[in-house]
Amino acid sequence: MAEWKDPAVQRYAQSEKGKAARARAQKRYEASHPEETRARQRVRAARYHQSERGRLAAARSAAAKSEAQKHAYGVVRAALDSGRLTAEPCVVCGSAKTQAHHPNGYDPRHVLDVMWLCSLHHKRLHRGLVDGHTGLPDTAYR
């Protein structure tokens, strides 16, 4: 914590009102300096991912992937390799490079019921920006 010469300034800075004022000022600065802000965020993220805490978080994330999800991935990969399933263009934009999305989840009965999406539309689907069953986004995302 910073050293304060004036105890009144210190009390204000540590109060909820002072913290809120600082947060507002920080948001204004970030809005007016987007390039610097993004560069700072990239540096901070890189440092985090190289830290012990970041590496442990990544390991936990990988370990948290469900067994059903791993099984579904393997079944789809095997079906593609054997020719029982063929990759199709993205249902939204028609891109040839696609990923399988399981709209019905990873239930073993529906593991080969997949919708083909490019990585952009697949990410948008998981972020809730497109419909999960049709894969069609709002017109703003086409």
C-alpha cells in the first residue's frame, strides 16, 4: 500500500467511495487508451500463464474435461477416420475447415449427432452469441 502524507487522503482512498472513484478513473483511462490497455493485458496474461499459479490453473482446466466429452471426441475422430462420418462445411458461413459441435450434449446415444461449425462460430456458440441448435447467429455476427 502506498505511503500517505495526509491521513485524510489515506482514509478517503481506502474508503468505498474512494475505491469507486479510482475504479471509474481507471475505466476512463482504459477507454481512452485501448492499445496501451490491450498491450498491458497481453503482458499480464503471459506472466500469469508462465507462473506456477497459471500452470496449475491450466492443468486443472484440462483435467476437468469430462470423461464423456473425451469419449465423444474419440468416437467422432474414429468415425471420421473410418468414413462413417464426414466433415461438412460450417452451417453458418460455409467455411471448409470445421469442428464438430454436439448440440445434444455428450450422451452416448447422440455422440455422432454433430453440427459442423468453423472455429469462429463454434466459439461464438459457446459464448451464447448464436443459437445452440441451428448454429445461426444474429445478423450482427455474420
